[in-house]
Amino acid sequence: MSGDHSHIEGQSHKHKDKYKEKEHKHKDHKKDKEREKSKHGNSDHKDSSDKKHRDKEKEKLKHKDGSTDKYKDKHKEKRKEEKPHVKSELEDNSYYSPKLEKSLKRERDDNDSEFKPKKIKTENDKKAKKRKPDEVIKPTKTKNKKGEVADGKKKAKKEPEEKWKWEEERYTDGVKWKFLEHKGPVFAPPYEPLPSNVKFYYDKHMKLSPEAEEVATFFAKMLDHEYTTKEIFRKNFFKDWRKEMTAEEKAKITDLKKCNFTEMNEYFKAQSEARKAMSKEQKQKIKEDNERILQEYGFCIMDNHRERIANFRIEPPGLFRGRGDHPKMGMLKRRIRPQDIIINCSDSKHPEPPPGTRWKEVRHDNKVTWLVSWTENIQGSIKYIMLNPSSRIKGEKDWQKYETARRLKKCVDRIRAQYREDWKSKEMRIRQRAVALYFIDKLALRAGNEKEEGETADTVGCCSLRVEHIKLYPENDGQEYVVEFDFLGKDSIRYYNKVPVEKRVFKNLQLFMENKEPDDDLFDRLNTSVLNKHLQELMDGLTAKVFRTYNASITLQQQLKELTSDENIPAKILSYNRANRAVAILCNHQRAPPKTFEKSMQNLQTKIDAKRDQLSDAKRELKSAKADAKIRRDEKSKAVETKKKAVQRIEEQLMKLEVQATDREENKQIALGTSKLNYLDPRISVACKKWGIPVEKIYNKTQREKFAWAIDMADDDYEF
DNA sequence: ACCCTGACTTGTTTCCAGTGGA
DNA sequence: TCCACTGGAAACAAGTCAGGGT
């Protein structure tokens, strides 16, 4: 499986080289340079224009845009100053992050007194006031088993309705729901210490304290994983692990290299074997238990409907697995407790925290869609529990997204003409904006927000491209003005592409790159907020990502028109998949070739070979039958007919297999799912029924649930 | 004007259970 | 009946973007 770096249509490289080695010097280097820049108080472009005047226009440019210092640099400088982690006196232990610190502080400040839910100012608030000015949600002890919930304002006590009526804009004024009731999250099961005979080894066998042991098991479970060999991972893990150790353990265990987790690792392997080997009844029981939990916690009532919750289980503790070259991989992801949790629901009734605990907060914010949130300790960002894609709240939003893309369709010509015009602008920032937009449109690049250096893997999108990420070839492989892109995008997936561009774009790129270091920003006068502000002016609701949606959907529609033949259904589905694949390639949706890929390919190949043999056998038989018939002067020999049929049948089967093989091979490194789920207007697919392709052949059950809105609107002659 | 962060979408990988062929 | 394979779901990381505070 290793070593296969084949390309897909000249575009995407794969997996192995996905996590490109990056020099870490990068950051410090950059920092220095920025300091220098700001010291001199002038930008690259002023400097550069003093050099040779290759381009007349440049002269004008420099004056026009001298106005601003670079935003980007400013941020960076600022951020760096703030960065130093001031350790809070209350947080001696490991779980430290700046954001967390803030929220901890808040917690400390305002809830020592009494558990009192916070009220926030929303529309809801006004309503609440009308009802009962100072209603405090008291931890209701009411174990409402059966319908004794029938107190006054319980509008949702009527049986939940069956189906939603799809409306693009249901509530005005940002209200997302009017009634919301749920059971709260399901917490990760508490840690169960290992049996006493399973020990950790360091010079000698030793039993760890439960706290240290738990963290050790996280590592032990991953022993087979490549992560555990990476230096950063090991370093971060060890640092966080030591924080959980007792003083003696800390004194003793000082070197991760000397740690031996194999015994623990084997114990877990045995456990999973045992789980596999369980009897049918046991498995059945587990399944039923899960179903019970799902039924109890996996649903909520929103505006009279019972809706499925997407992730009602709190993420269990473990070691953080960042993607790509992540500086924080291996850090301990801490266990979430009830006092970390914010509950969001209607003000009438809220879920109970587990006995002996309390929620961090209960609020009633109907302008947001989440039911539960907590702050995670690695990046200090907020995690949410939200509804399933099949829910109304997600469906309507999805629908809206495609409607925006369709509006773009109406004015895309105008916008394209506009940015082409802007390539000639006198202002550098406008040229940069126009070229970036061209990339976003033509290549479906992501916007490319700035990221916190050192906090996340070094990845880029359009606006954050650096000089080192592109190469210019005035001439390449017989094509003029070729740009070679090579960078790591979202999830550290490599984007590699060579595209011919228009001359003006090419010249502009040369201009942007002049006098810059490889790690300078290509578009130093541009960031996503500037770009999006501009787009907003061009069309209401237009942002960079709308182009991805638009181009994906329009590509599907076009490809379908070209490809769909009047053949049988399997052939049509293949056509659909081809169209889907074209989109996935456009969006650079890659996947690691499945571990079993080679093998399954081989299996298919042996099948094909067998079919071939069978075919030649059949042909031979046909031949001899023919000869035989000739001798016997039997014009309409039955034998010949049947043999002929057999040959035909086998040929067909062979073809089918070969098609399957190509389909699979073409799909080796391409993931269709992402585009299917997020970029392709489902109504285009639903409308395929006009060619006799039933929706069931395109979408599985969950997908049909997610796209219920689209199926509902079902319209044969739907045009994106 | 800038910057931060909350909310929500998009993305890949991992896990698991069901399926169909030997 | 077993077992290898596969597709789908779950998990959760990593984006985008808007709005509000400074």
C-alpha cells in the first residue's frame, strides 16, 4: 500500500505524501522578518517599486495602496504578544488553555453564590418576562415518569407532529426555535481501573495510581498507531501524563522511552477479542441497551416535533489526534464533567444533571441551534451537541445554502467580468482580490482564513497562500502561463495542481511575488474578511464558499447532461458516479486508499481473469459447435444457439466486472461522500428520476433522511 | 478598524455491523 | 457457518464566516 503516488487526472497526490514534512524554522524566521518590516514601517511593495521597473503599472500601484500597513502582519505581531500562557492560580493542573481560563474565571466569579441559571437577552427573554418575570429554573426534583408534565405553557405536550412543512424562512428575526426540550448529554463512562495483574513496566513492574493509569491506557491503546512514534506526540503526551502522576510516580518515571505499555496493550487487545467472541445473546443485549439510550437521549422535542440529535454523547477523554503536522498532538483531552456543561433549552424545563452534580449553566437561547456545549481544553474552543442533518433546523439551512448558490448562478457572469476587469486595476489590493477570486472560482479553493501559528498545523487556503506554494512557468508542456500549486489545505490534505491561467493573471502573480521571501503571503493585501465584504457587495449572501457550492452543483448538472445515456440503470448509475467524481476532483476530496484496497482489487482481477478464461472456453466451444454443425449441415443447430447465448452472457458479465474495476480504480483516492453530502444540490439528484434512476439508487436511507426536503419538493424538470 | 470568538459547516478517519461468497 | 469485505455511521478535527466588543 505504500509507495503508490499515482495521480488522479494530474491533480491529486496521495496519502503518503499528504503529511508533507515541514521545516519548523518557518515560524521564527517569519517572526523576525515581521518585526523588521514593522520597524521600517513600510510594505514590501514600496520597497519593491524602488527596484527595477519591469512593469509600468507598478509605479501607479505603489501610490494607490500606500495607505495601509498590512493587516496580516499586525495580527500576527499582536497575537504573539498575547500568547504567553499566564498560568492561573486556580489551575494548577494540566487542563490549561487561554479560553478555558476565561470561562473558569467567569464561573468562579459568578456562581459561588447559588446555582442560578443565566438569562440572556433574546427575544425569548421578553416573552419570558411576560410570563413570569423572575422565573428561576429550580433544579426540579420532579421525576416525571409519565405525563404529569402538563403544566400551563406546555405547548409541546401534544403529540409531536409527523412531518415538517419545508419553509425556507420559518422564523424571522433570527429565532431558530420556539420550544426545545431534551434530556441532556450522555457522559463517557467513568474510568475502570485495570485488573491488578495488568501492570505497567518501568525498570520493573509497577501499579500506577488510577489517575496516571487512565492516561497511560490512552497511550497503550494507541501503541500500534503511527502517532505514538512521532516526537511531538510523545513529548506532549508525556508532559500531560506527568501532570496526572503522584509525586512518587513523577519522581520515578522520567523517560518515556523506558516506559513499557505492552502488557496493557495486550490486555486491551484481548478485551476486544473477547468482545468479538461474545455470544449472540450478549451482543443482542448490548444492542438493545444502546437502542434504549438512543431512544432516551438521542432525541429532543423541537417545536412540536421529535428530532434526532446528532452527537448526544460527550466526547470521552483521550489523547488529542490532530491531523497533519499538529503541534498539539498527543495532549490529554480531558474528561468532561457536568460542571463543564452548558445546557440550552426552553425555559420551562431543563434536563437534570447526574445526581450530586450540577450544570455549569442553563440558558434559553433560541437564536442558536445547539442543545449542549462545553469548552474543550486543547484549543479552548467550544464544542456543541446539535441536531441530526435530518432535522428541520439543518434541512432548512441546507436548502438556503443551495438557494444562495442558485442566485450566484444568475449573476456569476457579471461577477466574472468584474474580476477580470479588476486584474487591470490601479490598486494592488483590488488586483489581489480579483486574482484570488479567480482561483476560488476556477479552482474551487477554500477561502483561507488566517490561523494561529503554533496552535494548529500549518495549512492554507486561497487568501493565506504563500509565495512558496506556487510556481510560475511561462511555458510548460506546450501550454503557456502555467501555475503550479502545491500546498497543504484543510486537514493537511495536499493540493497539487498545474493549471494554465490567463496571461493577465500570470503577470499579476509575478508582480505579487516580486521581492518576497518564500514564506511571505502571496496576497499580502487581502484576507478573507476583505474578500467576503467585497463579495457581499456583489451579491447578497455571497461569500467565498458559495463558489464551491455553485461550481460543484453546476458541474454535476452539466456532467449529467453529457454522460447520461439511455442505457440500463447500472450504466446510468455509473454515469452518475462519474459526474460525482468530477466534482470530487474539482473540490480535491481525497481519501487514503482503503487498507484493503489492493486486496479487493486483486480479488476483482482474479474474478475478471476467471471470466476471461470462461469466455475463451465458451468461445472455443462455440467454435467447435459451429464446426460440428457445419459437418452435420445443421443450419440451426441448437447447440450453436445456446453456445452463442452463453458467450454473449459471459461477455456481458465480463464487461460489468471490468466497469466495476474501473469504477473502483478511479475511486481509489477520491472520496465521493463529502461532495455528495455537502456540495451537490440534492434536487439535481432527485430529478434524475426523469431518466429512470430512482432516488434509492443514489441516496441511502440516512441520505434520504437528510435530503427529505429535496425529495419532498421533487420535481422532474428541476434545474439548478 | 481591528480582532476575537461563537456558531455552524465541511472533512477525514475509525469503528462496526451487516452481507454475501466459500 | 464462517469469515473477509464493505458501506455506512460515529467520532471528532478543522474549516468558514458573522457579529460584537474594544
